[in-house]
Amino acid sequence: MRLIIAVVQARDADGLLERLTARGFRATQINSAGGFLRERNVTLLVGVQEAYVAEVLRLIKQSCHARTQFVNPLMPIVEPGESYVANPIEVQIGGATVFVLGVERYERIA
């Protein structure tokens, strides 16, 4: 048994959850925020037999994509009379961060 922990961008989460449930996988969703841009993320917990890990990873790759976003850097401290024009910088966001952990014991309590 394996526990897959996938941290994905919120805009990718719904599509990923639809793909997972269509294939019969159950997932627990935890909303979170993180990174230096404070973007909304979703952490998904998916428990699967080891034989299904590759399929879940494939579904994550199909659903979660990196994107380019432009952000304005913080304005530095300037002396009176000086001017500063911030140039937006390009950053990559999105995709997924995935952890696959071994599970020693699993119980489903109904």
C-alpha cells in the first residue's frame, strides 16, 4: 500500500479529482496556500495499492501543468527624489509536487 501526497495548484485540482474518481480512486482534499506568491494550492491524499501508483502519477501529469506568471518585485527603498520603475519578472508556477510513501497499516472504518 502507498500513500500519494500531491500538492497541486488549485486551478488544476478539480480536473485531477474528476480523473481520479472516474478511475475509481478516492482522494482527500486539503486546501492550502504556499510559495512566495501565496497562491492557493490543494494537497491531495490518495491511498492506492502499489500496482496503481504509476496510473495515479500519470493522471497527475495529465492534469497539472506549469504556467508562466509575471510578478512585480518588491520596490526597494529609494531616497527622496529618486525614481524606480519595477520590471515584472517571469516565474513558473503550477505543476505538482508529489510524494509517494509506504504505508505500514491501513484501515477503513465505516
